[in-house]
Amino acid sequence: MHVIRTIQTFQGHPVPDRVHAPRGPFPAELFRQEPINYEYEQAFGEDGENFPMGATVQNNFEPPKWYRCYDCHERVKEDELDLHECDL
């Protein structure tokens, strides 16, 4: 047979008088939030290339690697490196 007992309890810490976000002993700089950038730039630049439909890591999709020419600063895909000729 279960016995139900009433135990007198007490509040172990003071109850806050206003709502606040607990921060602990950390400086305020840790909790500073950067402003949201609404001017989104795609991960792929000038030509607007994007991932093909269904491209995921699970199906071993690897995006094309881009390189920048040291002489003319033009962006070149990895498979087009041999065909690149600088216009200098």
C-alpha cells in the first residue's frame, strides 16, 4: 500500500522580478548577433551555375572546381585548364 505524504518545501533561490535572458559569467561580446545579410550571393559566381537537380553528397556529386588564372585573372573550370589561353 502506497502512502502519500506532504513535504514542506522552500524556494532555494530568489525568483527574478523581470524576464531576462540568462547569460552566465560570459562577456556580452559572445552573445552579439551579426546583422542578417539580405543581399544573397550565390556560391557560384559569374556564370550563375548552380547544382543540378538531385545533386547530393549521398550520390557522390562533386561540384566543378574553379581556378583563377595567375596571368589574366580569368576563372577557369578544372576540365578546361588545358584549353585556356591568356589574352595578354
